[in-house]
Amino acid sequence: MTAPLAGIKVVEISVAMAGPFCGMLLGDYGADVIKIERTEVGDDSRAWSPYFHGAMGYYYASANRNKRGMALDLKTEEGVRIARALIEDADVLVHNYRVGALERLGLDYESLSRVNPRLIYCAISGFGATGPLSKEPANDLFMQAYAGSMSITGDPEGSPAKMGMSVADVGGGMFGAIGVMMALETRHRTGRGQRVDTSLLEGHIAMMAQFFTRYFSSGEVPGPSGSGALTSPTYRAYQASDQWIVISAFNQRMWKGLCAALEQPAWLEDPRFIDPQMRALNRPLLIQLIGAEIIKQPLAYWEKRLKENDVPCSPVNTIDKVVEQPQVLARDMVQEIELEGLGMMSMAGLPIKFSESPGSVRLPPPRLGQHTAEILTQMGYGSEQISVLAEKGAIGLDPGWVKVEATPNSPG
């Protein structure tokens, strides 16, 4: 079956997570993604440990499969000329450089779209293309603080906490991919491409929509809620005698089931807990009471009791447990691909399944400059021209696998 984006050509000029994640999503579902990296060093994340087989940085690997890799020095005229030629023949450009960086190289939307009016130009920045902070840099941790998510994460009695995943970066990449899809659909009707502008800030705020509407409706500033919801004491993690369990009883039927599982029928008639509003009002007390019951028995006991009473629950799985879950494996969310000459690499699978046009993991993350010569040959360059460009330093050719001894850890 033909993948959904088969035949779509994407040029990606990006580093770290937001832009690469966007490009990977497009590549996973069939697009031909050409990733342009700096010569010699490439994407910053190549240097972040730990490494697959001592050579491929895990962070780089996580967002760069299903791409062909090309190394160009965009500080040279020849490098910019090659990049421009690729973009002028592409359907999509994805970049996450600071506002103005590509424009200074002449790779701005206005001039590119005059030559390629079907081009979809997706720019993922820290703050968006306009506004007083548009040219400022940003990263995931910075944006979790600036956009407010750190203020609602963690224990109410503790310090602000970063969410474990790079939610601002990944969110920016996802919204970038959604924007590209919408622009492609519009192009089907109009024949013209357009600029797609999103940012870590806007994506992050969009994902926090419920907290903003809560504030606007009540005037109350949301704060951290620990392992549960801001209001519901029956939608949170509790410590069993051996490990943590999450209980997610979010309606009245499940509340009745929870009381049955805990063998506390009197709670159903207690005026302090009679409905969701009263349970929210008496949240600290009810958390204490439920916690006192859950701590008495191990996880397996409570899983059985809660499921018998139709109360959703789950152990708080660590990553090593997640990758062994039958459901995760049944949905192909752990996949393996070979790094040629090194060995196998496991990684997360594709999140969207299609009945008629599935995506796939076809290509491993590329070595730096792995496909430079191949792509230039397809563009009409001869072997002598490629050699001259390499000698000038305008391009980087595949050096093969380079083992890494010690490098900085990733920023997480």
C-alpha cells in the first residue's frame, strides 16, 4: 500500500527536537525527508549521550529516522545554492532556527515561494514569527517555565517541577506537522502553498487549554496538584503496600465502584462526599482516607478489587515495564531497525495506524552526510563536482560510523 505522504518531498533544516520530530512524523508516513545538517558537527543532538553501539546518540536517533542525511555549510555560497535548489523543488520546508536566521541566508518564504509557489514553508520557533520576543531563543525547559506548565506540575508543597518528557519541543513538532497537513489539504484545492508559523509557546499553551479556561472562568490561578487532578481526590496516584497505583474514578458510577472496592459503603451517604463538588471541597480529607485504605494491601490486590468494580486503575509503570506490556507490543509501539555495520536499535513505533496506507520505519537515523553524494547525484552533479565541493568544505560526505568516547549528556 502507498503511504499517506508518498511522493511528498520535504527539506528539513533543524536541530534538537521540535523541527526534527516534525520531519520524522512526515517521514514515518511516506514523505521523502532530506535533513540538512552542518558539516563536521551536524545536529547538536548527535553529541548527546548515551549512544547506541557507542556511535549513535539516543536523542538524535529518537527524532531522525526515515530521513536521508545531507551535510552542507550554509555559510558558503555553494552550500546555500544547493539548499535553495532543493527547496525550490520541494513540497515542504521544515525548520526550527531562530526567526531571521534562514532569511539572512536568502532562504526566506517570500523569495522561495516566487520560484516555488506550491511550497509549504513550516517555521517552528520559540515564540512565533511576530511579537516582542519573536527573535529570542527558547528551549523546552525555558518554555515549560515561561508558558506556565511548571507552575502546575509537581507536589503542592515542593518546588516547581519540569515534566519528564520534552513536552514543549515535541508539542511544537506535532503542531508543525498538523500545520503542514492542513496546508497540503489547502494546496489540493488552491494549488498554492503557504507559510506555516507555529512555536513552542503556542503549542504549549494550546495543550494547556483546560487550565486557561479554568482560570478565565473562576479567576483562580491553578497550582500544582501532585499525582492527580486539581479537584478530584479520586483521580490520582496512591501508594499501595508495595508500589504506586493510579485510580481514575471520574464519574459517579465509578465513585460507587471505588467505595465498594474499598469496602466503605458509608462514604456513599456521607454529605461531605455525596457528589463531585463536595468531594472536591473536601479533597484533602478524602485523599487521606483513601490513602489510608490503599496502603494496607499490595498493588495486585487493588488491581483485582478495582477492576471487579469497574474502576479504571493502573500501576505507575517505569519505562522498562512499559516496553514489555502486551498491549504496547500488540500495537507495534516498540520497533527495531538495523544501524548498518553496528547492530540493531530499538525505538518507539508509529502512533497513527491506517487501514489502507500505513506508515513504516524504513530508514535508520542517517550518519552525518550519509546521503550527500546520493542527493547531489540526483540533482545532476557529477562526481568531480561533488569532490570539488567537498574539498572546499561546502558539503560533508559520509565519514562512516564514528565511535564516541565521552560527550555531554542531553538536556532531557
